Amino acid sequence: MTLVTDASSAVDAALDAADEASAAPVTTIYEPALPVDLRATLAPIGRGPYDPTTQWSGAGVWRTFHTPSGPATLHLEQSRVGAPVRARAWGPGAEWAIDGVPQLLGRDDDWSQLDVAAHPFLVETLRRNPGLRLPTTRRVFEALCPAILEQKVTSLEAYRSWAALVTRLGHRAPGAAIEPRMPARLRLAPTAAEWRFVPSWEWHRAGVDPTRSRTLVEAAARAAAIDRVTRADALTSLRGVGVWTAAEAMQRSHGDPDQVSVGDYHVPHFVGHALAGDRNCDDDGMLELLAPWVGQRQRVVRLILASGRLPERRGPRATITDHRWR
């Protein structure tokens, strides 16, 4: 427990020093060359509506994360789709966070070669969502942690576990002491060092089974190397990380336009319903339907999810397993 306490104290000390040293955030106004829809683009970043690290408020979003320069809180605000995005950041990692705003909002995400002419439904969806982009957070380990918690459980279970762990074991948001408008529930996730030494009873208390907790702890031990990963297959070399988990991470950390969440309970049904009128679609069927867009399959999936043309979720409800001690 000493290692956990020492790591936590170091983060808290850095946050206190940063807040004392600066009364103003680092700011910029991002004016993209192409329209950007802030909410649609960043929708995949948060893990459920109560994610303590990502909080939407009015026309803006608050995010906390660790950077190579230290923790940061980033606030992005947009008055309407296509308008410039105002960005403010606090904490030791504020400059790094501000520098990454264009990538986060899909500056490098080029949709110009996506040809959906054969599907009028996709043509219309693309027309109605000109600001949809794939975000790039540049933080692989950050994206991997909640994806691991989402393995083989319902979204509700995973969202609850992530919120509970970050709320109890994380830190106050950088800049919270000097910015009164920050949401009260906003929190900074534990560092990689802190994840490594989370006591077993905390995992149980959050409803995380030993398999997922072990996978996350082992990933935390290799966090520095994980953040240098540029391909999904490199992540699957980690014990407990399969193709679904790797794809979920790379979609967010690198804005990978071709990563499809093979093994997802719902996505094949959504793709089958949208492209073939058949919700009874499995992974093989989904990949066959997406084959014309190899290299850009994630863009097509995002269009389908943005379309609202999704089948009713009529599958059997998964049993929510309670892993907590009583």
C-alpha cells in the first residue's frame, strides 16, 4: 500500500503546485478547415453518461487525463456544429492538451476517399453529419483501461465499475481549485503506477472479476510501452487483450479508420440491419458487408451509429453478475 500512497501523493502535490502557480488556463480557439461536430466526434470518448473523466455540460465537454507532461483538464466548447471550438486547459499537462486539440477533433481524419455511393442510406447519413470525425486522444493506455473493464460484461456493469474506481481511487480534476465552473463529479483517473497496486478488495467492491483486474494490472505494468503502440495487433500480445479490446482502444487513441469491434454484442446487428436489412448478423456477416470499405470500415460503422437506423435491442438480457463481497 505504500507504493499506492506515494504515487497518489506525488500526483496530488503536482496538482496543488500547478493550481498555486497559475490562476488562468492555457487557451486556444481551434478553427478547423472542415466542419466539426464536437458532440458527435467525441461521443465515443466517454464511458457512459456518468464517466467521472468525461462530463458534458451545456455546449461543452470537460475531460481529465494524464499526459507526458503531467495531469490535465481540458474544456472544449462549441456554440453550434461547424463553429470554432474554444479550448481551455489546466494542470501540468495543459500545454500538451492544448497542442493536441486539432488531432482530438479529427484534423487528420480524411473522409474524402470514402465512397458510399452504392448505399443511398449512407450517402444521406454522411450528408446530414458533415462534422463527424474520428477522434485521436494519443493515449493508448488511457483508452485501454476502460475497454478492459468492458470485456464480457454488460455496458451498465462496466460503466458502474469504471465510475466507482475512478471516483474512489482517482484524484480531483486539475484546476478544480481555481475554476468554479468545473463539474463537481469530474475526476482524474489513477496513474498507471496506482492501477498496479489497487488492493483486491477495491476490485471486488467495484464489481470487477479477477480476470479483468489482472489484465488491467498487467497492462499498467507496461503502460509506457503501450503508449508507444501504433497497431492493434501489438496490443493483442498482452495477456487478456483480444481483438475487440484492442480495436476499442485504437479507435480512440489513434482514430484508426479501419478498426472494427469484432466480438461486440450489438455492432454486427447494427451493421446487418443498416446494410442488409437483417439484424441477425454475426461477426463474419458484418465483415463481409463492410468488405467494400476495407481501410475505412470504422468510418462506415460510425455513420451507421450516427444515423439512428438501429434495430430494437430485442436480444436476451445478459445477467448482471455481482462480483462484490457481501
